[in-house]
Amino acid sequence: MKTTETKTLKVIFEPIWKNNPIMVQILGICSSLAVTVQLKTAIVMAIALTLVVAFSNLTVSVLRNAIPRNIRIIAELCIVATLVILADELLKAFMYDISKQLSVFVGLIITNCIVMGRAESFALANPPLLSFLDGLGNGIGYGSVLIAVAFIRELMGSGKLLGFDVVPQAFYLSGYENMGFMLLAPAAFIIIGLLVWLQRTLLNK
Amino acid sequence: MLFGKIKNTFDKNRKHFQDGGKLKNLYPLFEALEAFFLTPENITKEGPHVRDSIDLKRFMSFVVIALLPTFFFGIYNAGYQSNLISGFSLDFWAAFSKGLVIVLPLVFVSYSVGFFWEILFASIRKHKISEGFLVTGLLFPLTLPPTIPLWQAALGISFGVVIGKEIFGGTGRNILNPALTGRAFLFFAYPAKMTGDSVWTVVYKLKDQSVDIVSGATPLAVSALAGINENIEVLLAQKGYSFSRLLTGTYPGSIGETSAMLCIAGAVFLMVAGIASYRIILGGILGVLSTGYLLNMVAGDSSAAWLSINPFYHLVMGGFAFGIAFMATDPVSAPGMENVKWVYGFAIGVLTVLIRVFNPAYSEGVMMAILFMNLFAPLLDYVEIKFRLKKRVPNV
């Protein structure tokens, strides 16, 4: 019993830090450049992707013995696409403004390498519960980096967090300025690069 | 006598910095200071020897010497422009001392913040402190507008040193020019403080002055705003920017870039001393002139005014002279092979003119042009090596 417990924990926690999909596998960079200007969109994107990965992993894992090997990619794509459309519709129904801001990037979760990667490399070979947890872990790993990047970009780029002004007015009066660079996509590249640097340094200690 | 004393001081304190000493983390700093005052003692004992009196330290100090005229003129000009617009005395010493007040803090911030990062990385990564920063730290403030807030300058030089140089492994391994990287960062981070008409002159308002003083537009800004049927040369002359004034440099702009004449003098000095590659500099000038003439030829009645400007104006306006003399010739980020240096310089010239003429959003093209070509330097080297190997007669 002990071994399964540790394995379960490992499945969840490894992708969050040691094997992070963005910082180590450098997957899902596209969306992490695009939706991290604001914290709000990043959080919604993180939740959407986490749910999609988790449930696609679960579904693929349940069907893993029924899917013929030759057409498994198509089958996986169908499952992922269904879930993504579901997420997209839910966002449109309940969070219309944010879904407008996220625009195509929710739809593009289909092509996000993390989703396909986990289905291919994990869900096809592992039982449903473990796959579901693996999906959750990867989603959280992706989401945490997304949120960290968005936190830095929104704070430094527009002086806000979740849309509220957090930089006191006194700062602006004494000459502080928002960094326009943080609103451009290359800023996310540099921040992710610095995060990778930080993570490698901490891991190698 | 004096040198003996200095040597004694170093010898006496050496034990604190070596392994086991209290300050062993600061050894790079000690080593750098010693090398700055004295000739290093560790001499190559076995072959192969390259017999040349020039090392990195001398190399960099030559660049600093070449920069000094531009630097002092930049100080004078910053003060002169400021006094001109705020209505103070235009006397040489009045202007120069005002310039010192404006420029010296920037230089101080650039050096102190830059050296802080340099020493930090040298201590952690155990590499030597490089004299290269003496040049970077002086080049960087010269590329900035005089009104830039000091904390932004500090941020810019930090970005230039850390992201532009240290993460690649320090001096000699950077793919981009660190000073320009810092400037490009500021350019995108704080566009309001790096572009526009109001950033080029420091205005001191007297208390009883209620009228807002409008500082002048740079020649490039004047040119970029010219209408279709206007003649830029006439327009510039109306604003007081005659060709000779553009050459000598008493007009508002980034601190070091305005005087094309002194930049050319510095470039000639560097070329004669064998520090800067004449191929890059001449290639760049050729690139500007040929692109300028080509645009002159295609210019029609209804094309933009920029197309029909005399190409020589491109050489003296804005930062091209400064960039091609001191930035493009950076031996680390330029290609190492001799023939492709022509291509490298030429492309910088072409790109500078193209960016200026066809992209009104960036009125100054030379920064982008140099950074862009920095990225291509390894590829150019690769092409030339391949080409030479192909021409070699097989040894069988």
C-alpha cells in the first residue's frame, strides 16, 4: 500500500516542480506568452487547461484497451477536442468577457503539446485514477508557471493585480513608471527564461 | 617608488583573498584591481606564444580613449542644450558644468550598478572581472537621452549586463552588445522616456516662469514628420540643423551620439590603432550611402520625403556615426572572420536606412540594425569558414 501511495504522490507532485511541463519540458510556451498579460486570464486559462488535461487523461486511460493502436492519435484528438469545446462553451456561457480576451487560445488547447503529450506518454499506459492525477499535476504545474508569469507581468506592466491598482499613487508621483516592455510578448520569454534559471539553480543545489 | 608601494600593498593583502582567507569570495575583485595597476605575474611559460603587446586591458583602454572626445563633447552639449532652452548663460564653462551635473550621475550609476553585477557574477561563478565593462559602462550612458531617470538607467545597465552578457557566460561569450541590449530594453520598457520630443533636453524651470518651455525635436524626428512634397534638407535648415551643425553636433539628442565629427575621429583612431575593424566601419558607411542613393533613384514626386534626402545626411543624423564606430565594432558580438565583416557592416548600414525611412515608429534605426546583425554574426562566420574550406585544395 505504501508504494502506491508514494507513487500517487509522485505522479501529482513531480510535474509541479521537478518535471514541470513549461520549465523543464518547454511545452505550452505559445499560450504562456499570449495569455499572461493579465492575472485573470492566466488563472482562467490555467483552470481550463488543468480540467482538460485531467479529464482527457481519465477518458483516454479508461478507453486505453479499446482504442486500436493505429488510430490512437485520432481517438485522442477527438476526446481532447470534445473537452476543449466543452470548456470553451462553458466560458462563453458564464465568463463571456474573459472568453473574449482569451479568444482563440482556449480553442488552441487542442494543440497544446501538454495535453497530447500526457495522453500519449502516460494515460495510454496507466490506470484511470493515476492518469487523472497525472493530468491534474501537469495542469497545476503549467498553471502555476502561467500564474507566476502573469503576476510579474501585470504587476510590473500595468501596476495592477487582478485588475486592482496595487502600486500606490505615491510611487507614481515620485517618478515610478510602469514597464511597457512587460506588456509585450518577449517579456514572457525573458521571465520564463529567468524562472528556468532559478529552478535549475535550486534543483542542482 | 610608488609602484613598489602599490605592489607591497597587494602582496600584503593577498593572503586574505586566497583560499582559506576571509575574503576569498572577493578574489576576482582583488585580481582585477591588481591587474589594473600592475602587469600580471603569471606569464605563459610554454609555447605557442603570440607575441603582441596588446591584451584585453590595453584593448579596452584604447576604446575608452577613443570615446573620451565624444564623452566630453556630450557633457558640453547636454549642458549647452539645457542652458539654451532654460535661458541660462551659454558661456563654455557654464554649459560644461551644467553638463557635468546632468551626465556624471548617469555615468556613476552605470558604472556602480554594472560593476555590482559584474563582481557578483565573478564571485559566484569564479570567473575573472573583465575590463570589458569599462567600455560598456561608458558606452551605455552615452546612448541615453539626458533626461532619463537614474533608476531607469540602473535597470537598463542591469539588464544589459545580466541578460545581455552574464547569462551567456560573461565577457567574450555574449551574442549581443551589452550596452545596446540595455538601451533596447529601456527603449521598449519606458518608451515615454526614450523617445519623443521632450526627452532630449533637461529643462530647469525658474520658479517665476509660468510658460512651458518646449524643447526641440531631433533632426530625425523632424525628418520623419516631413510631408510628401517637402524637402527634408530645407526643413532641417529651417529648424537650424544645417549639415555642418549636424556634423559638429550641437543639437539635442542622446548624450554621446550627436557629434558625428568626433565619432569619426574616434573611429579613425581605433582603425589606426588596429582595435576596430575598418571593414565594418567602411562597410557600414558604404551600406548607408548606397541604400540612400538607391532610394534617391526610386523616389518619385509622390513618394515620402525621406526617400529623396541626400544620403550623406543619414551619416550625420542620429546615432549612426556613434553606433558604427563604437557599437558595431565590438569584437565579441561582431563576426570574427575578416571578409564577412564587410557584409556585416554593409548590412548594418542598409538596415539603418531602411528602418529610418520605412518605419516611422522607430525614428532611430541604428540600434535595431546592430542588434539584428549581432544575431547574424555566427552565421556569417560559419558561411565564410565553409567557403574557405571549399576553396582549399585537398591534401591528397
